[in-house]
Amino acid sequence: MRPRAVVAGGAGFLGYHFVKHLLSRDFDVVVLDNYATGTRRNAQDCSIPDRCDFIQHDICKLIDVAGPVDYVVNLACPASPVDFDRIPIEIMRACSEGTRNLLELALRKGAGFLQASTSEIYGDPEVHPQCEDYTGNVNIIGPRAVYDEGKRYAEALCFAFHRKYRVPVHIARIFNTYGPRMRSDDGRVVSNFCMQALTGQPLTIYGGGRQTRSFVYCEDEVDGLYQLMTSEHTGPINIGNPTETSIRDFAELVLELTGSKSELCDLPLLHEDDPKRRRPDISRARELLDWEPKTDLRTGIERTLEWFRELI
């Protein structure tokens, strides 16, 4: 019998790629999504009769899935900066009520639980690079707190279920994932720059572009998530790319790859808590999971640009 996974948020950007990865590994999949940020195209493109079923459902409501379940995967939370002001309460509810409902499902089914956490739990870090033992520097009342604190709460809840009920949890801290199927309007730097360059608009750089990010291609990310999910390790484990790139250098790369004549437009920071540096220490992932990213930024962005050209 094939293993069976329930993937919450499976119609989203990362969810789509993770579901496809599971199907390629001969899993059966049940996708849960309420289309808060996921798309019907993603759900339809993953649909396979008797292999991948879709249930439109809000994880903040009680969850019941018929039949055996081997893994419950929580990828269901809006994660784009534009969502922090648009749906802040929904984000916090997804991280709290939604995570609890999914953990309860895993408990009832005797299933393993994969939690997609985030590098944002480190906040604007005072330690660089960020290792899993660092507890972070997060403004708990800032505009980003609905996501940052929501994910920190979700991690604590996972460990509570693990300690009290012995639910086998696996917590991944994800860093700036990009690739095909990203939303063109999600407000993240990759989609912003790609769309602006392809449509001849100025590339908007906030705060001088000196801040850094570490970009990991979607196929590498979902492979790391899969390795963690099927391991015996609880985590948290950073699943990201240790190569650090400044925002300004990234903008120059996008201009080069598109051949765009767009200019760079410097603007003040949108959010006061915007992290200045971001780079994961992935020693734990290398040692415990034998995992590290394989796709270089240039190759990944070329593939991503093909997706955005199709959207345009």
C-alpha cells in the first residue's frame, strides 16, 4: 500500500511543488486548501484520480479525513509581506487554530507531522549566520509580528504535542524560497523584481538594497522538506541556501538575465523590522539529512523568469 499524506496549503506555491514531489515518490495525497493564497490551477494540475484528492477547507475549522494517514504536512499560512496588513488575523489563526487542528488530526491518525516554519522566527537577527539554537530578535508588536510570532507559537505547539502525546513532529525553518508558480503580486522581492523587469517598470529597492537574503530554489526546498519528514529528526532544522546575496546585487542579476532597461528606484523601508541580514547555518541539515541545495541562483532565476513570462 502506498503511503498517504495530507498536505494543508497544497494549492499554494510551495504546496504545489511539495505535492508533486510526493506524487513522484509514489505517495497518495489529500490536499486541503481554502484558496486564501493558493490557486485552482495548482490544485487542478496536481489532480490525479485515485492518487491526489482535493478538499476545499479552512484549517481553522475542524478537520476530518477518511481513511489512513501516514503524514500530515502543514504548509497552510499566507507568508507574503502584502498579506501582513491585508489579513493579519487570518494569519495568526492559521498559525494557532489551524496548526492545532492539523496536530489533532495527526494524533488521531497516528501520523507524522511536518511543520513548515520560517526563518522569520529569527526576526532581525543579531547572530549571523542563523543557527537553530538562536532564539531570535523579534518585535512582538510590529507589523511583521502576526507572521513571525504566529510561526513561533506554532513551533511551541508542535513541541507541546510531541512531549505530551508523542506525536512525531518534524519542524523545518524555511528561507526565502522561489521558483515557478509564485504569485506575481505577492510582494516578495523575487516576484517583484522579475515582474518589474519583464514589464519595463523600475525595480523598487527599499532601504538602499544593502540588506541580504539567502534564496533557495523550490525543488531543493521540497527535497529538504521530504528528507526531514521521512527522517527520525524532530528539528528544528534550517532548510535554506547558505549563499548570501544583497538585494541590490539580486536586482542587477535580474536585469542582466532579462535584458531589461528598467532602472533601480530607491525607496525607504516599508517595515521597520525588515531583517538586515539573512543566511542560514545548514550544518544540521547536512549532517542529519545529508541535504544541501543544488541549484545556483542564476539557474533558478532563469527558470522562474520563464514562469513569469508565461503569466504576462
